[in-house]
Amino acid sequence: MRKIRILLADDHKLMRSGLRVLLEQQADLTVVGEASDGREAVALVASHRPDVLVMDIGMPTLNGIEAAAQITQSHPEIAIVMLSMHSDESYVLRALKAGAKGYLLKDSAEADLIRAVHSVGEGKSYFSPAVSKVLLDDYIRKLKRSGTEDPYDLLTPREREVLQLVAEGKSNKDVAQLFNLSVYTVETHRSNIMEKLNLHGVPELILYAVRKGIIS
Amino acid sequence: MTEDNLQSSKRARKLRRVLFLAFGGLLAMMVVAGLDALHSLRQLDGIERQVSQRYSTHTQALTTILISVHVYHDRMERYLLSGESPESGTNVADVQNCGARVRDALQKYPADSEPEEQALLSEIQQKFSEQENAFTVLVRQQVGERPDERQERMGEQMMLRRAYILRISRDVSSLNDRKLMEAEQSMSASFRSVQTRLMSMVALSLLAGLLLSLLGGFYVSKLERQGRTRYQELVASRQELEALSARLVDAQEEERRSISRELHDEVGQTLGALLVDLGQLSKLVPAEDKFLQGHITRIKSIAEAAVKSIRNLALLLRPPMLDDLGLVPALEWQGREISRRGDMEVDVHSEAVSEQLADDVKVCVYRLVQEALMNAARHSGAKHAQVSVVQSRESIHVQIVDDGSGFPAERVRGMGILGMEERVKRLEGSLAIKSSPGKGTTVLAEIPAQRLEQR
């Protein structure tokens, strides 16, 4: 079986070595390199071509989000798991916009890292349960205080299915095949979803899905 | 500095005293000159009145003498020509009577006359006495006698005497005239002297006034110069103060940032690594070993609490979002953070906000919003707050509106508001706070464009 090749990027040596120990206990995971800042991460990705990049957001010279954006541009096939201290929407959305597939809180890294690496390795997304919870709490609180309805209720069952698949990273073509629909119909569903939920772009859609617990 | 000030103020006081005295002196001089002139004029007026009175009494007295002399001689001649006859109405007693009148007139001549005048008068008196005597002799001889040669000679002599008396009278008159003229001359001389004195006083006052005004001008210009110097000093020290407080804000921000980084990166990450290791450890220890597992769980929860408090502290000091994500996400984060903790819901709206904002602008807006939201959440009981950040070509416009209880904005000026003002002023922006009890609060700030982009 082919091992999942992982690159670690964190400016703290202690953190990196802790994570490395954690990952290398798994038989199917191997750490191929360590970077101590964003620039080094970009360089090492180009030379090592890992499957998964586990990267801290707060790093000197080039922070994790900007490094992720550059890497997504040059190597879209590499799955990025962002490590962060923050469970706030601002970070999650930025990470998603930068192309990250997973978002992991450092507090729970030790418990969830393996699962996260596996998920993104398989092309799925992964979010720390704590992140999903914070996002959902914020969302519900806001709805309650403003007294508005959850627009999720406005979605048709088919639109909900499409939402989940798109959030999981499926393309329009995949979705069309799965439901035996035309790509055009799937596109219409997508734009309806975006409009009903007032979302702009896939990252916001993924964030919404995480928030609603549709994906994790 | 203070000694200098003391000395200069002492000098100024001295100068002021001198000026005061000088002006007082000038005024006194003018008053004295005026009074003196008035007094002299009054004196002159008195003298003139006296002189003219004297002249007129003397002239009058002299005229009376002359008239009486003429009348006497007229009567005498008439008597001598026509003798004592009832037709002509003349007699000796009548002539003698006229003579008495002449003497009377001579007697009444004012006593204040000059020796020269006195001499003339006594000569008139003497001549008249001679005349009277001659008349008496004539009258005695005339009784029953024809006039003879001697008599005729006597008559001639009498005529001569009369002419002499009249000439002396004229002399007296001209003497009086001369006296009057002299008096007038002396008066006009003293008038001239008064004039000269007054004029010299005026000239002197003018000169003194000129000097004084020069001195005063010098003093005023010196004061002005001093004032200008003080003003410049004041401006300079205010600028210094502003620069200092700007530096203070910078230093504070820098310190916060470094402490925050230190806490977050060093302490926080170390604790994070510790947590990872603890996880490892708990996996290595058999699940059945409840005692050890319990210990590990406890240590973990302590470490987690420490991580949390360190992180909160670091966030408060300097939110890494500002550096990691930029202004708007940091503001959104802050809004949510406040919403999570309390009852106030915060909406953040932004328009065209550049991601390349200069660091001090980001920090300024961030702290401004932070302060305003904190105030609203803590003190106003607001349920909702709206943050709006709009960037245009000219400026960046920040507005924070809450629906809380408000406060009398014109009276309340806390440290927080002062801090906001300080930050905004540093970027050459303006801050306005509109609030009144029961009407919520609006904080408005505008920062001009030239300060926005990164330098």
C-alpha cells in the first residue's frame, strides 16, 4: 500500500516534532519534510511533492494562509490541512479561500490530526468538531437575535443533496453523473442554493456546510 | 530659564514703572503749564484793567482841572472886561468860587501819581495860586481906579500864566498817555513772556511726549517680541507633546505586539506541544491504569486552561488576525467575539477596504472599533451594534452605531475616548462622537487617504 506523504510546516520545532511523532506512528503515513515558515513550505512543496501539507497559519515571513494560496495556485493537487489556534469564521473562510481542504485546531490536533490527514488524503474535507461547533453557534445565535428564518429550510431536498456534494469537493460533472442529471441542471441547482443562502463562491458554501454540520 | 524669566519680569516691571512715572510727569507738566498760563493771563488782565482805570481816572481828573481852569479864566476875563455888573452876572465871589473849584479839582487829583506828575501838579497849583493872588491884587486896585499900564502888564502876565498852566496840563496829559503806553508795552512784553513760556512748555511736553512714545513703542515692541517668542515656544512644546504622545501610542502598540507574540508563539506553542506530548503519553499508558490516566487528564486540563488564558490575553493585546488576515476579517472576528460573550449582536459591514492598508491605519481602526464596541457592550446595554468601514479615494470612513442608552457626549470624556482621539489625530484624521442619553451612540472617524497605504 502506498503511504500518504506528508509535509509539516510550523515555526515551532517542538510542535513539529510532536506532530511528526504522532503521524509516524501510523503505518500508512510518512513525513517527508519539515518547513519552519511559509516561504520554506512553498519551496519544499515544489521539491518534495507531498500528498498532504499540514501547515500552521501563524508563521513568520509568509503566513500559512498566503503560502496556501500560492501552493494551491502552483500545485492544486496537494491537499492542505491548516493548523490554527483560532476557531473563528474569519480564519476558516480565509483558509478555505486559500484552498485548504482541512482546518484543524491545535488544541485538538493530537486527537484529530490522523483523521484529518486521512480525510483530505482521500479528497474529502475535514474540520475540527470544535470549529464546526463554533461556526454553528455563531450562526444560530445570529439567526435568533435577528429573528430571521434559517434559509436552509428554503432548500429543496435535491438542493440539499447537491449542497452536500459540492461542499465535499465534488465537481458539477460528478454530481450530474451521481444523480443522472445534466450538468446544466446541476449548475442551476447550485446557483439557486447560492442565492437562497446568500453565499458568494465555493469557500463560503463549504463554510456554510461545515457550520450546518452537513460535512465535517 | 526661570532666573531669566524672573530677571526679565523684574526689568519689565521697572520699565513699566518708569513709563508710568514719565506719563504722569508729562501730564503734570502739561497741567502746570496750563495753570501757569491761565494764572499769568488772569494777572495780565487785572493789570490791564488797573492801568486803564488809572488812566481814565487821571485823564478825568485832569479834564476836570482843565475845565475848571478854563471856566475860572473865562469868568475872570469876563469880570475884568465888564467889571462887576449885575447884567453880566459876574462878580468877585463868583470868580473866587471858580478858583475854589479849581483848587478842589487839583485836590481831588488821584494821590497815586508819579513824582514827575506830582511835580507838574504842584507847579500848576503854584501858578494857579499866583494867578489867584494876582487876581486879588487886581480886584483891589480896580475898585474905583482906571486900569493902568501895570495893570495891563499884570493882565498879560496872567494870560501867560494861564497858557503856562494849560501847557503843564497838557504835559500831565501826555505824561499820562506815556504812562499808559509804557504800561501797555510792559503788558504786551509780559504777555509775550507768558506766550514764550507756554510755547516752550508745549514744546517741552511735545518733546517729552515724543520721547515717551518712543520709549513706549520700544516697550510694546519688546513685549510683542516676548509674546511671539513665548507663543513659538508654546507651539513647539505642544508639537513636542503631540509627537511624544504619538510615539507613546506607537511604543504601546509595539510593546503589545511583542508581548502578544511572545505569549502566543512561545508560551502558547510550548503549551501546545506539551498537550501533544501528553496525548502521546496517555496513549502509552494502559487505559486500565486509572490513576496515571487521571493524572494525565488533570495535567491536560490545566495545560488547556493555561493555553486558553494565554491565548485570550494575547488576543486582547494584539489580535494576530490583524497581521494574519487583514483589517476586515479582524473586525468581523472582533464583532463575533463580542457577540459570543455578551448580549450585543455586532454586524460588520465593509466596502472597498484595501488589503494593503498601512499598519498604523489598521491598528487605529481596529482599536477604535474595539474601544467603541467595548464601551457599548459594557456600559450602554445595547442589543445591536453596526460597524461600517468604507474606503473611498479620499479617505477611510469608520462608523460604529449602537442602540444603547447613550451618554451626554459633551460632558463625558473618558480615557478611552481620549485614546481614540489620540490615535485618529496622529493619522491626521477626525473623530466625532454623537450621543445623548436614551439615543444610542455613534462614533465617526475619518482618516485621509494619504495616510492609508503602506509606506
